[in-house]
Amino acid sequence: MPLSFPVKLPDAAATISLGREIGLVAKAGEVIALVGDLGAGKTTLTQGIVEGLGYEQEVTSPTFSLVQEYLGGRLEVFHFDFYRVEEEHELLDLGWDDYLDRQGVVIVEWPTLHSDLLPKQTRWLKLSHIEGGRLVESR
């Protein structure tokens, strides 16, 4: 069953549940860009996606490490945070292209900061604060 957007999420549990659904249908080589203000639920949604891909360990934000790798699930997951990346070469030096070539699932928080590096087929999800929770839209 394909996921239908927009989705209203009343709490963190619902955000994780949506992420789980996304993870269950994620395909090798997929890039998921998560757009939203601080506290919009990007990392929480990522926790669900990683869980849906079969990873059972704690998922943390890669704000300071720039990338977290989750191995051992149905597909490898590479979780990036572009927030503190000033120059694109920093990502390229980190092996951005190699991560894309590994045919796992790449999840990027703050993707608009370096959107030129994202493949054309990237799935964009926008998370927003709304009264009573969050809204997730696909663009």
C-alpha cells in the first residue's frame, strides 16, 4: 500500500509509526530528504524509518558527527545532518558519493543547505508544526 501525504501526526509515537511504514517500503539506493525547523521531528521520523528497516539500536542525530551509519538491517542506513556543514567539499571529503553508491538508504536532515548534492530522484518530506502535533508533506 503506497503512503499517502499529507499526514497529520499528533505525537512522537505517531511520527515513529509513520517512519516505520516508510522504512518498510524503502528501496536500495533511496535518498530521503527531511525538511523542517528545529524540533519538527526529523530525527524522530528517522528513528522510525531505521526501525522499519530492521535496525534495533538507538538512533541519534548526527549533528556533530555529520553521519551515523546503521548496519545490520534489511538495508544499510546512512543518516546525514547538513546543518553544520559549511562547504560542499566537506561532504565530498567525507565520502558522500561513496555513501550514495552503497545502495543503502540515505536520510538527510537540513538538505536544503546543500541540495545540489542530492540526486534528482530524492524523496522530499517536509515536517511542520501544526496545532495539535505535526504535519508531514511530500514534495
